[in-house]
Amino acid sequence: MFIYFNANDAGRLVGDCVVRALSVVFDDTWRHIYADLTMMGYFAYDMPNANAIMAEYLMLNGFSYHDMPEYVSSIEDFVKMHPYGAYVLATGSHVVAAVNGNYYDTSDSGREIPIYYFRKEVA
């Protein structure tokens, strides 16, 4: 199910989907996630919302990368098939957090087609 979520303290919609998604799955503030990603991007000579920076941050923090199965046709489908756990879904131009059967975004992105995802590994 879609749940409206905007972690940006100023309520701005500024192309920060990576920061917003990570703030959901890590239950952390927009500013803290943004600062972490910015620092990683700085040392990698890349932007904080680049796919490579996001992937490195997630994998350093217990997530694993997975290609999206062909039978998944939308974010909404994925969430229905994965009612438990924490995921970060990527469409190629957008990133969405999914936690325990809900997906969090500033608009209903349920019909977008995810191409890969990260899953939080449980110890």
C-alpha cells in the first residue's frame, strides 16, 4: 500500500528520492542520510544520489543487491509479493522504499516498473 512520506524537513520536493528512500529504511533523518551520501560522493568524485553511491551505502549497511525477477511488473506488485522486510527499489530514474508491505514516496509510484532492488539482510 502507498504511504505518503517526505523526510525533507523543509517539505521540499527536490529530486531527493534516494535520500528519502534511505531515510525510511534506516529510520533516520533526511539531513543525516544526505550528509552521509554527500561525504561518500565527495570522496568518490560522484553525486550523492548516484546509483553507485546509493549501492555502496546500502551494501555497507547490510543490504544486498538483486536483479528484479521478470514476473514483477510494478512496485505495487513487488510489495504485494514481499509483505515483510525492508527494500529499496530502483526504476532507473526513481528510488522508492518498501517496508513490510508498504511503499513510501511523495506520490503514488506503484505503477512504475522496478529493475533492481536491495534487501536488508537479517542476521
